[in-house]
Amino acid sequence: MATGVIHAGVCGFTINIKAVSDEDHKVLLEITSDCPNYQKIAKELTVVDAYKEIFSKLHSGRVYEVFSKYSPHPSCAGVSGIMKTVEVAAGLALSQTATISVTKE
């Protein structure tokens, strides 16, 4: 199992992801969030094929398809967090902390 915790930014919402992969790289997702958009995403995005997600063209996989239906914020870090958690759960990436830090000068 892999877990991801994304603090989305100025909105203050958190997205929590639990992902479990079977031997065929089907990844079961459990997404919880205080964000109303991710609550909708969680209901629809419950299983993905890790290979299709990771090796598809950018924005053409199931994760991005569902994300684009419900999220009005294309720059939300949550979608990247879901993708990274899927990769790790399926054994296609190593577990590592990733951060985004944005400042204005």
C-alpha cells in the first residue's frame, strides 16, 4: 500500500490517498478530502490501471479525465499527488517526498 498526503495550498484543503495494487497493476484508490471537488473525484476514481496512467500521454489517463470533470483548478497539486501515489503503489516508482514551494518577490 502507498499513501499520499497533499496540502493543496492557499485553499487550505488536504487530499489523502491510499492506494493498493494487485499483481496486474490495477490500483484501488481511497481518496478522502475536505475539498468538495475531491469528494466528487473520490466517488468516481476508485480503480485505475497503473500502466495506462503512467505511460499515457499527459492528461489522457483516467486520473486526469476524472480530475478535469470536477476540479476548476488545473494547477491543483492534488492530481500530481494521486499520480505519484499510483506509481508507488504499483511498484513503478520509489517512495519519496515531493514538494512544491511557490514564492513571489
